[in-house]
Amino acid sequence: MSQKRYWLRGMVITIVLYIVIYFVLRLVDDFGLAISVLSPGTWFIVGIDGVNASTKHLMQFIASTLIWAVVGALLGGLYGKIKNRNSFSG
């Protein structure tokens, strides 16, 4: 099991960074524009009617975490492909 799973590393690092930045901005900005821009889940949750604000914030946080997990996995997988290609060529 010497194969390194860069996609998993990228996903975990991205999720941790997102959560830390999210809560720091949440404390400082009280869910302002900076969090809305940082959180792509906001783009999907804004149009939902009939739920209270705290439920929308939770839905936005979960959706954004999943989106950033996919982005991190893709970036980590791409990094792994490039790194493996360079290690075999030289």
C-alpha cells in the first residue's frame, strides 16, 4: 500500500481550510459578503423559500463543504497525476 492518495489528501486539506476560514469569517463578519463569495453553496440555497435563516445557513455550509471537497479531490488527483508522470520520466 505504498500508493499515495493525493485526491484524498487534497480533499481533506481543502475541507479543513474551508472550515477554518468559514468560522473565522463568521466570527468577524457575521455571515457577510465575504462568506457568501467564499461559499459556492450559497448560490444554490438562495432561491429556497419557506425555511428559516439558520436552516439556510446550515444547508449552505453543507453544500459548500461538499463542493469544496470535490474541488480539493480534483486538484489533489491532478497533482498526483502530474507528480507520478514526472517521477517516472526522470
